[in-house]
Amino acid sequence: MKNIAGLMKQASQMQKKMEDMQASLEAMSVEGVAGAGMVVVTLSGKNDLRGIKIDPKLCDPDETEMLQDLIVAAHADAKRKIEAVSSEEMAKLTGGLNLPPGMKLPF
């Protein structure tokens, strides 16, 4: 029975660490950049859009399609950065526990 109590305690501690990590991710801001810095998109750690900066040189009505593409590219860059940080934090939390691909905590 001591093993079950120990497992329950570990699960409770891991849940607390997960909640702390999620709060930390939500509080962080990540910038994605495209067009050599002409478009910058800021996302929260939960992928919520917080801001967009656009170089005034891109505000040419004849270049709207390029501007749209740069916004999408900057967003994708920011999202990749968030996923990298999130994966790194999850690896720290799970202590190298090899979870099957696609399996996420909490269950």
C-alpha cells in the first residue's frame, strides 16, 4: 500500500508542476519575425495573438498580398518557438520520461 500512496503523492506533485508550467507559458510572450524584421507577430505561450508590428514601408496597397504572407510567416515562426519552449519545459517536468508520440500530459 505504501507504493500506491507514493504514486499518488508523485502524481499530485506532477499535477502541481504542470499547472505551474502552464501558467508560466501563458505569461510568456514570443515574437515571430518575417521579411527581415519587417513584420513581427507577438503570441502568448498559449498561442493567443498579442500584437503585430508592421514596417510602414509595407503599407503599399499594391503589396497587400506580400504583407498577408509575411504576417502568416511571422505567426508560424512565433508558433514554432512556443512549441520548442513548451517541449523543453515538458521534458524538464517529466524528467526524461519517454511518452509515446502524440501523448500529452495531463491525460
